Amino acid sequence: MSATPGGRLRLALFLGGVGLHRLAAYRLDFLLGSGAFLIRVGLQTVAVGVVFRHVPAVAGWSYHQVLFLLGCALLTRGLDHLFTDQLWELSRKLIQRGEFYRYLIRPVDPLFALLSERFFHPDGIGELAVGAFLVVWSGTALGLDPGPLQWALVPLLILAGALIHASVKLFFASLSFWTVTSMPALQTATQLSEFAGYPLDLYHASLRTLLTWVLPFAFTAYAPAVYLLHGDTGLLRWLPAVTGLSLLAALALWRRGLSRYEMTGS
Amino acid sequence: MRTALRPGRYLPFATSGLQTLLQYRSTFLVTGVTAAAGAAVTVFLWRAVYADPTGPGPGGFTRESITTYLVVAQVLAVAHANRVDDEVAAEVYRGDIAVALTRPVSYPLVRLAAGLPVVAANTALVGVPLLVLFAALVPLTVPAPADAALFLLSAVLSVLLAFCVNLLTGMAGFVTTNTWGVRMAKQGVVAFFAGQTVPLDLLPGPLRALASVLPFRAMADGPLTLLLGRYEGAAGAAAVLGHQLAWTAGLVLLCAVLWRAAVARLEVLGG
């Protein structure tokens, strides 16, 4: 039953529902998780605002354009956070403590089984809400008027960005099959994704190349924002290929890791 | 002297803290990349504001002094990453705190003893290389010797303050299981109101007033004011150090009071 796409979807919805129940049970935890993001992002927005009190534009970007970019970054990151947070646990302890076997003995794909444990992770909701607010607010302030094609592409751009985040996460989390725990590597990669919330034009060329072609976080916010703000498709046309290749690389590493996994028994 | 206050009792905790740290050497890499990325973002942003290299810009900063402020703020943040909040929260969450409480030592002092080697190692292995790296990439201000000495004194106080702030954050584990959220929020608030993302003198009026009443100012902005000589004579320097001392004393007291209250109502389920 669960092997068919329809069954998979039903299972995902059911597990998502379980996640939402958990949300109601641990209300303070939910508020703390989402509230923490509100505070952090709120202060980040203020920091950007203070910069623009002193200059009209930074690297050719105005205040609202930077906030629009930041909003895009939060939307893709939040969407990814909502569904793949369990990968942190994989990198942190599932292999190390020998707990990973439980995903192998269920009658669904191990990756699906793994991720389903934290579907609708509430901590991502704060990011999504702030991201949506920033995009709409700064978009309105800029008088942005997207064409029909742009409107149609928006959900796809967000999805592709989230998939790139998920791929990077899966790639570094899968390293734990070889290194037992890969938390530091994953944390490092995540730290670098913070650069994506600001215009890449600020950075040194080497850092730009790294963020575009090695850890492609440029495609999670900068490329879509430049397209939506200026209609510039120079970078955007690489998005499908980059998303596909990132996913393929991550899934290939995950499969190789899976096939070499041996439980540490006790 | 009460046995719980004899310093020798805490030496084993300090050495074991260091041993644990050296087992997980990759954490240095994470701390380093985090600090370097944080410094890079703020430095790139603010250098765009001070694009004109002649004369002082907003807040009386020059291009060099604002860069120095932001880079050294990150170095201080590295010295403040003592992991006390993580450790305390985790021990409370797992219930291991019960075992720790049976020992004839003061638990907060144990955490301080275990945290100090972490601070020293972080400063030496991450903070100093970070400073050297940025000094090689961008011009920094060379401080006057007296200012550098005042900065060092002030930096030591800021480490104590950071310990108190992190201990209080870790104690949130007594009331919630989502200590991750509390720690995230703490990080954001401290980074902002200490001056790590925006030099406090550049904040608009109300926010600046808020920053000046919070203790976090003493964690980065205070030492940096001394380092860059942005104070008026001996009285100005004394005011910065006095503010730091007062907040350190206040938070130590708060930690002691809250710690007693928390332990009194602690309940650990055994198994």
C-alpha cells in the first residue's frame, strides 16, 4: 500500500498531522522555536536597516532590495527546515548510537522513513512567516509588478531553492555513514549558507564562485531575487541543472552510504 | 574555607574539560568558520558604508577602525563560546544533573572550571588565527599600548560575563525542553546588543538607549571602546570598566540566586 505514490502521499499527510499534534502538545516549545527565529531575523533586519541609515545603496542594492533578498533566503531555508530537519539527527547521532537500523526495517523507502519522523518541524514556521512577510512588504515598497510568467515561476523557484538546501544537508549528513558523525561538516556548510541572505556582489570573487558553483547557495536566494527584481536570467538559467545535479549527488552519496551501513550492535 | 570553595577541587574538571575538547577537534573548525563567516558578512557590509577612505565617517569611525571593531568583536565572540549553555541544558534535559549535584562541589563552579580551558583553547586556536587572517586581508587599526592593556583587562571581564549569560541560558533547561530555541534567541540578542553586527554607536536613539541598559554591551562594545581609544580620558575608561564590573557582579549574584531556586524545585525521574 505504502509503496505507491498515492499511499506515500497519504502516509506523508498522516505523519504531517502527527507532527502538528506534537505542536499543540508542546506549545511553549513551538513558541520558543519560532520566536527565536523571529528575534534573530528581526534583529538581522534592523542591522541591515542601520547600514542603510548611513548609505542609500550597498553594492548597487537598496534597502528594500536587500530585504527582498533576505526574505527569499528565508522562504527557501524555511521550507527545507520544515521537512528535512531529521537529517541533523542523522549527522549527529543516528549512526553513532546505532539507532539508524530502525529506518531500514520499515516497509517504506529509508529516506522517506527518516524524514517522516520530523515532518512539519515547527521551528521552520517562523522562518517561512518572516520570509513571506519580508518578500511581500519589500516587494510592495519597491512597487514590484511581476508578470504572469514570474508569478508562475515563484513556487518553483522556492521549491528548487529548498531542494538545494536539502541536497547540501543530505550530502553532508550522509558523510556520517563513513565518519560516524558529520555534525561539524554539516554545521560548517550551514554557516556558509548565511552568506546567501546578502547580495553576492558584496563579496570577493572567490567567495562568490564558492557560493555559486561549489555549495550552490547562490541559487537559493540571489538568483531568484535578481530575476524577480530585475528580470535578469543570467544566473537563473542554470537553476534547473544545479538543482538536479545537487539532488543527484546527494542521493548517490546517500545510497552508497546506505549500502555500506553496518549496525554497531551491543 | 568550605571544601566546596577550595580551588584545587576544580582542577580535575578543568583538565577533563580540556580533554573532551581535544577529542572533538573538529569543533574548532566549526567555531572558526562560523566566526570567519560572521566577520566577513559584517565587514563586507560596513566597508561599503565607509567606502570613502579619507577622514572619519558616521559615528567617528574610519574605515580601518570600523573593520577592527567588527573583527575583534568576532574574536571576543569566539572567546565567549564556552559551551556552558549547551552543557548545562543537556545535563538538565537528560537528568544527569542529579549525579552532578551529589558531588561535594558547587556545580556552577564546576562549569566555570570546565569552561575556562575551552575559552583558552578557542582564543588561542581560533580567535588569534582569525585576527591574523583578517589583518592580512584588510588594514586594521593598531591600538596604543595603554588601550591594548585596558582592552585585555576588559576582555577578561567580558569572559566572566559571557559565562554568567550562558549559565543562565542553560538553566532554561529547567523550564523547557526546547533549549535549542532559547539558545538561538540568546545568540541573536547577544550578538546584536553586544555590538557584533552593528557598532553600538551607530544605532538609532531608542535602540542605543536599550543597548546601553542591557548587560551585553559590556561583552564586546565595552572592550572595543577601550581598544580603539574611543573614551574621554581616565574617567571615560573607568566608566566602561565600572559598567562591566557592576554587571558582572550583578549577574554572578543572579546566577547564584536562580541556581538555588532551580535546584530546590528540580525533580529527576530515575531509572
